Amino acid sequence: MLGLLDRLARPLLRLVDPEDAHALAVAALRLAPLPRPPADDARLAVAAFGLTFSNPIGVAAGLDKHAAVPDALLGFGFGFVEIGTVTPRPQAGNPRPRVFRLQADQAIVNRLGFNSEGLDAVRERLVARGSRGGIVGINIGANKDSPDRAADYVASIEALAPAASYFTVNVSSPNTPGLRDLQQRAMLDDLLARVMDARERAAAAAGRKPVLLKIAPDLALADLDDVVAVARARGVDGMIVSNTTIARPSGLREDAGAAQAGGLSGRPLFRLSTRMLAETFIRVEGRFPLIGVGGIDSGAAAFAKIKAGASLVQLYTGLVYRGLDLVGAIKSDLADFMRLARHGRLADAVGRDAAAWTAETWPA
């Protein structure tokens, strides 16, 4: 029933301001009866970061910023949900308008700027879930006016560890001034050292939670070398590739939306983010798994991410244009692709095309 309502409502929501449409969709999910998650094909199960995922399809951070509807999303068949980005203190983010549809490009530009209700509100909602289960990760960031941004990440880990399945350290949003500077080698090393220490301190009471690092697709390859080297040295459990891009790929048709400042997501991000995924996979050398994000709106796109090096994938913008039925369609397609390729498990496909991706001309 919810799937039918989603299909009927989507054309109407596109007539509404994008941020208002998002709020309406989240409100509908919050009020609707919780669906029962469908059973997954056993071949789609993934073991990563010390967790077992029933399928590799996750919700990317940004859809459920404040932990309002993780269980509703899990009920639609996602293997995991990542909420956030969460900042320690509540903040409003950037002025509106700050979300723009590029309808003809199946894309979105946003400059939300970590609008967050703060960790106290998020912790209260996640604790209220009780023992419902499901993998719910928490994407954490820094307040815009913080004098010590690394301390913000530490505070969130210490406060939210009991409610988190894993943490994602977001240093790659383009919409908080100076945040991407944290990807520079010395700053990243200091940040991850403090984050990993906080994780260990929280482990006594909350268990040892995996820590992932989310990076930008706009890194130069020399900078990617540094990021991966630091991530490996500091013992992170995985990386997410990638966040939105400040670039504007050639061929965009929605000129007005493309001219807006902010991060671009959706179909035009697919080639760049997948190239960065493959480059990261080669550099990681199997030390930890990767999550692929950016432009996934079909089973073929999801399988391409997996073959480029992703053990898991995440969706957001694809859901805006294709709806919640997309997750079931992707899972069905992945099972078909595995059968045709004679893969007994999804891990058999991970990284098979990484070298081919890195040999291609850089995406324009």
C-alpha cells in the first residue's frame, strides 16, 4: 500500500519546493504503519565492518537527517540506513532556497549546510527504537561555528555510540566552509586519531563500533593517496565513496539548477564517483570494504559500483526520481546479474572491473 501511495504522490511532490517535498515525504513515512521487510535472497547477504547485511542496498545520509524514520525505511527492504549528518549542537544550516532539482538530468543540487536538530534529539529517537534491530549508521559532522571541529566528531561518538550500528565521519560535504580541508593529510590524521581514541573509550559501554570515512569525489589522485594512507594507518573500518561534487559534468541540461552553488548528486555524478571508487579500491588493497554512492538509479548502476570496488551501495537522489520501489528492483536485478555471471555470492563480483575503470579517460 505504501509503495502505491509513493508512486501516486511523486508527481505531485515534484510541483512543490524540493525541501518542502522532502519534509512531506518524511512526515508520511513517520505516520504510516511500519511495513514488514521482505525476505532477501541469501546470495545478497554481505559481511562487512564486522556487521552482517541482509542485502547491500542502503539509504545514504541526507534522506533521514534527524533519525525520524529509520524503521520505516528498513521496512521497505533496505539492508541498512544511514541517518544524519548529525552535529553536536542544533543548527539551521544555510538560508533557503538551498535544494534545486535538475529534472532533465535526474539530479539535485543542494547547499543545506548540515541542518541538524543536534545529537540530543537524535539520541532520544534512536534510543526509543529499543530492540527493533536493523543496521542504522550515524553520519556525523561539525558545527559550522565550532572552534575545534575534531572535538565535535569526538562528542558525537561518545554520546551516540550506544545507539549506532556504525559511524561515518563526514569530512566531504561542500556546504560547510573549510570542512573539506579536513581531508588534508595532517588534519585528517589528527582527526582520525582523536575519533578512533573516542571509539575505543566508548567501546567499554557500547561495544566497538565501526568507523567509516566519507570522502569527496573532487579529490586529486595525489590527495586520495594521502587520504587512503591515513585511513589505513589509523585503522578505519571502511570508506564511503563519495559525497556530492562541486564540479558540473559536461552535458547537463538544466542550466539554471546547475548554476546554483552546492553539491551535485544523482545520475550526472555516476561516472566521477565510480571512477573515484575504483581508484580508492586499488589503493586500499583489500584492507577494508568500501561503500559506493553516487548516481545509482538502477540495478545495472548498482552492479557497476560493486564491480568497481563497492561491497555495499547507498541511494538517495535515485529515490527522488524513481521512488521507494527502486530498492526492490535493484535487489531483483542484482540477483539476476549474479545468476548470469555465476557468482555464488555478491563478494565474488567486488572490484572485478576496478582496473578497467582506472584505465579510462578521466570523466569530463
